[in-house]
Amino acid sequence: MDIPLSLVLFDNLIPAEIMENEKNHIIPYRTFLLVLAGLVLLTLTSVAVTKIYLGTFTVFIALFIAALKSSFVLRVFMHLKFENRMFTIMVIAVTLLIGVVIIITLLDYLFR
Amino acid sequence: MSLNMEIHRDDLASKTGMWLFLFTEMLLFGGLFVVYSVYRYRNAEAFHLAAHELNIFFGTANTIILLISSTTIAMSITAIQKKNKNFALVLLGITILLGLAFLANKYVEWGHHIKEQIYPGSAVLALRGQGDVLFYGLYFFMTGLHALHIIIGLVFIGFIVVFIIREKITFDNHVLLENSGLYWHLVDLIWIFLFPLFYLIT
């Protein structure tokens, strides 16, 4: 009974070569610095966009940029890009759950 | 070497456990974002005006501070994998310092609001109307809860530093460092959404 739980859960989802590489995958420093540059640029863009009056679009642009930044953080910093796909699927599921709850709640307030 | 000596380790399970915990954190803040969207929808004008009093410069500076700290903790994993223990420690030290800088900024910001009699339960704030009360209530609660997470993250990273010094975390056993990184990145992720929703309402 010494089989790791994760193997039971994920065995069929992980191709053998990823299993091999997973432990040894080293992300170069440069990748992180490039992502940081991108994130800072997006932050400054987000602040600059606020100065332009775009009405209701403003909040959508701000959220779009925030989502874009999150995907960078999740994929590179949090290694989702190099990890078992199961993690990505779970993150998407939780994000969708929160999104759906917000949309349904707002629909209630909009059409009540 | 007897077989009994072998220490059982399952990094994937360890990471899965961390992610499951992070999902509960996402749902915790998700619930607050639901409250935020409803209150903002019902008090659009007041939220718009109240947000103008927040200092965009401090908000942007704190965003960039957190982004850099996320980068340094991510890089420390690479350093450990390359058996560069000292560089990993330096990177984690920078992460901790940036986390403290974030808190110092928050202290100045909150101090400024409190000096102007703007805090939950304040009589001055109550006179300004329901929308302002809701905006600042959410602002203090959500950024406060986030700051609490920063403090927990800093303690977590502090332990990791000790583990690295004592060689409990090494180039072939660094899942704890990765998990602390995941926690720190999540705190960064939450701020990525808090920043535009509180500071960048025009």
C-alpha cells in the first residue's frame, strides 16, 4: 500500500516524458526577468488607460489587463505551463466558478 | 542500506495539497469580489468619487514591489536547482524586504486615511453617505485581509530561509520552497485584481 496518492490520481494524465522532466525542469533566470518586464509594462498601461475616459469600458479594460497579468503569473511564476495539466484544469474550473457566481449575482440585480 | 531507511516523498501530492489550499483562498477572496461588484453596481457614483481619494502612485508602487518580489522568489527556485544556495538565500532575502516595503507603504496609506477620520465606523465617514461607507469598508477589509496574507507569506518564507540554511531544502528536495512560492504568487495575484478595482476606477 505504498503507492503515492498522486500516482493513483494522475497516472493516466501524465505522459511518461513529462514525469521524467518534471523534477529536472529548470526555468532560466532570463525567462522570469522578461515576464517581470511584461508585467510592469502591463501595470503602467493599466494606469495610463485610466486617464483616458472610456466610460463603462474602463472597468473591462482594467479587468482584461489584470486577467492577462494573472495568466503570466500562473503560467510562468506558478509553473502551470510546465506542470501536470490537471493543475491548469483545476485553476480554470475555480476561476470559472467565481466568474459564474459574479455574473449570476449581477444578472439578479440588473433584472430584478 | 536497508529498505526501511528510504524516506517516502511525494512531491506531486505535496503540490496538489498546496493548490487545493490556494483554491480555498481564491474562493475566499472570490466571495469578497462578488460583494464588491454588487455594491459598486448599486453605488457607482460614490465608488467613483471615493476611489479618487486613493493615491494611485502608492498603489502602482506597491503593485510593482509585489511583482518584483514574485520574480525573486521564482528565481530562487532556479538558484536552488542549480545548487546555488547562497544566491537562493539572497533572492529570498530580497523577497522578504520587498514584502516589508509593501507593508510599510500600506501603513502610510492607511495612516493617511485614518488621520482624515476615514475608517470603518467613523462618524465623519458615515456623514458622507452609504456609498462611501461601503467603499471604504470593503477597501479596509479587502486590503487588510490581503496584508494579513502578506504577513503570513513573510513568516512562511522566513521558515524556508532557515530550512535552506540547515540544508533541509536542497537542489533535489525543494518542494517546500516551491509551495511557499505558490502562496506568495497567489497573494500577488489577488493584489493584481485589488489594485485596478480600488485604485483605478475613473
